[in-house]
Amino acid sequence: MRPPLPAGLIAAYWRLTRGATLGAQGIVIGKDEQVLLVRHGYRDGWHFPGGGIEWRETAETAVVREVFEETGVVVEGRPCFHGLFANFATLPSDHIAVFVIREWRRPIVPPPSLEIRESRFFSRRELPDGVAPGTARRLAELYDGAAPTAVW
């Protein structure tokens, strides 16, 4: 397996090849309202699983694919759209579509890789240190009744 490219190089490539970028992330809800988070090898913190939407792929299809690739979770039923958020801190035209996933199974747990170092379920009240700010905001919207914002 080839090592991942540095995040800055990837961002520069996307900026040059696309007018806007769009990603999809999934809030996978488990038993007792636990939430599935991943820790990447190329950026700090804990995040929802997800990634870029490919050509000729819907946001819903992308989140199903990315969640499986990163965590081994097979989405059953339709993910519920939560919102579209601007992630301008990453790129000047980046957006993230977020879906809530309550119907799923996990036949495999992929081993740690250069991309995904770890994937784990956490209680909403016992999140790990280093939860990414956008991830924390989405959880506050979902669980605490916080008003949704347009910003990741």
C-alpha cells in the first residue's frame, strides 16, 4: 500500500481541478445512541466516516460507500439527510453533506490502515479528546437541540 499524500497537496490538487468540492459523512448511530467516529492517518482528531463524492455518484451513494470502506459498516435502509455544511477552512468552496444512519450491520471491522488508524463507537456523553469541531457541532444539533449552522 502506498502512503497517503499530504493533506496540503491533496487540497491544492482539488483546488486546481474542481470549482467546488463536495463530500459526504455519516453519523452512524449504534446501541444506546453511541456514535461511530474515525481517526485518520493524515489529519488530527476524531471525525465521522466519509469522504469525497465521485463523478456520477449521489451524496447518498457516496456516504454508503465511504462508511463501508472506512469502517466495515453496511448501511441498510436509507440514510436520513441531516444537512449541507460549508467547510471553507479546508477549501474555499468545500461543502459536506451529512447523513444520519440508524439501520446498519457491521460484518467486518477493517484493520488499521494508513488512511484510517482507528474506528470506534463512543457514548455521546463520553466522547474522546480531540473530536473535530464540525463533528462536535453536528452532534450538538442531533442530540442537544442546538440550532443548525451553515458552517462545518
